[in-house]
Amino acid sequence: MKTTLDLPDPLMRRVKIRAASEGRKLKEMIADLLEKGMEAPPAVAALPEEQLPYEIDPKTGMAKSRSLDIPGFVPPTPEEAQAMIERANEEEDLRRAGLLR
């Protein structure tokens, strides 16, 4: 199946480097990494559905943050959200490298 994903540049660089270092095609590497991730136990499976940080939108079938329904909540701009994702990815990279605890 073909799909389009918008992934952070630093993450894609890491995946491309890993695929090249193993002599594999990028699509094979991504499929394997997704399979491994799907085999891992869900991080929030123990929570009852009403306590999950998201809900499934019945119109779209997509996950929707429960925070959006809290009065006064101002969602981040797309730029702020992207910066948060990149910062979290960088912190995870440092943590895995043993440079951050």
C-alpha cells in the first residue's frame, strides 16, 4: 500500500542512514521498524478508554486529543507542535545515546 507521511527531518535522516548502513531499501527498513513497533505492547493499554489522552472522532475515525474539549485550552500552532515533536525526538536520541537521563 502506498502512503504519504510527514516525518521530522532528523528522524528520516537516522532511518536513511540505518538503511544505507545495512544495505537495505528505505521502504523495507521503515516497514520493519513499524512491524517491530506494532509488536511492542501498547504503552497505555492498561488505562480505561475514558482515561486515555485521546478519543476516536466518529466522523473521521482519527484520534483526537481530549484536551481540545477543555474550556480555555489553546492548541499549539503547527509550528509549535512541530518544534515540540523535534525537541522530544532529540531528547530521545540523547537518552538512547546515554547523554541524557
